[in-house]
Amino acid sequence: MTPPRTDLSAFAAGLADRLPGAWTSEYQRHAQYADQFPRTEQLWDAGHVGHIVSQYVLTHAAVLRGPADQRLYVTDRPRYPQQFVVAPLAPAGPNIKPHHFDAVAEPNGIAVSQDPARAAAHVTRRVLPRYEQALRAVLDNTVAQPDLPHRTRPPQVDQVLTLTLYSDGALGAPYESVPVDARTTLYAHGFQYHPHQAAFLLPTAYGDRGRALRVHGVVQQLTAKGIGVNLRHAAPVTTAVLPPSQPATVRSHHR
């Protein structure tokens, strides 16, 4: 694990000062790997920022809070010491439910230079307009459809994903058994593809609670797409046990 950069807090504060409207910055050091999950699980990014938070141990981060409940996540960009990444966080609240995000394009984040003025210009031009549009769409959905419509019969399930919990703690599925439309969802919720095992596995480093939250998110999103999810335990004796998944580590090469 590489040591945390010492300039993230100052950069985030400088960025907040230069964004349009009133923004504040909150910096947080992570004492342990799991400390990054409460924020990264709210990340509204299906691009390279989402990849970074799912693949690297992040020792610190900052959250910027702005007008109309906007929140931006700021952290290091591994292997690029002259850059940071900035990405929106999804709105949260008792009236906001998973189906309100249906058909809303993720605003995604970007990499920015370490100069706060240049970074603020790029965020203002490239991130905030998409973020504001996505936020409005979600909030409009909460008014138009506060609850899922009642159905006289369950939605049709066209495909099924089976996730298996093996006796050694591994949780996942062989690559060939995963529906194509489910793979992006698995990536977005922290599953990692292990080419030597030809399988998607959820790292044990997330812990029982972290893995349960990720599986719950997978089930919600896939069932909305018409993909059923089965959870099962492997047979006590088998010759096809998958190996335990490995904790995320900071790699020397670089979503």
C-alpha cells in the first residue's frame, strides 16, 4: 500500500472554493480498508472512478457539499501523482428508492490536475451539468412514481444468475454462467474477474456486512432488468471449489 498523499485535503478545499455556488469540503482519513465503503458505495459513476474505488485501497478521501444537495467525491488517482479524481455521489433519502434511478444516465466523474483552479474549471464544465440533470431526473421520478406500481403477477425473469458461497469463503460465479447483461452490474458492485479461475468473485476483504450490501444491490438492479438471482451454498464435498477471493490491493499498474 502506498502512503496517502499529503495534499488531498488542501486540494479539495481549494476546489470547493472555486466551484460555482457555496461549497464546503470534508476530509477523511481511513484507518482501515472498510472505512472507504460508506462513501464509495454511493458513488454515481460507472466509469474509471468506479473502477478505482473497487480495485484500490484508498487511504483517504474528501466529500464536497454544494447547492441543491450536490455532493462530489474526491480522492487520489493511483499511478498519477499529478492528478486527482472527482465524481458525483448519488442522492440519498427516505423518499429516494432504487427504481427512481431507472433510465437515468449516471453522470460519472473525471480525472483532474492537481491545480485547484484548472480542476474547478473542468468540473464546472464537464461534471456539474450532467450531475444536475441526473439529480433533477431522479427527483422528478420521486414525484411521478413514489412507489413501484402494483402488479397482478411477478415480472417475468428471462435469465438467472446463480451466486455460490463456497466453504472457503469465496462468493461468486463462473464467468460463462453469468448473463452478459449482468456483468457490468457485478463490476459496479465490487465483483472482480479472476482470469486464472475464469470466475467473478467478491473479495472477502469487504467483510460479511460489506458483501451482504453488495449482493443486495446486485439483486435489486438485476431483478429490475429481468434477471433473477439465486444464492446457494456449495455442496460440502466437491472437486470444483473456487479459490478464496483476494483482498483489493494497490497495483503498480492501472475503471
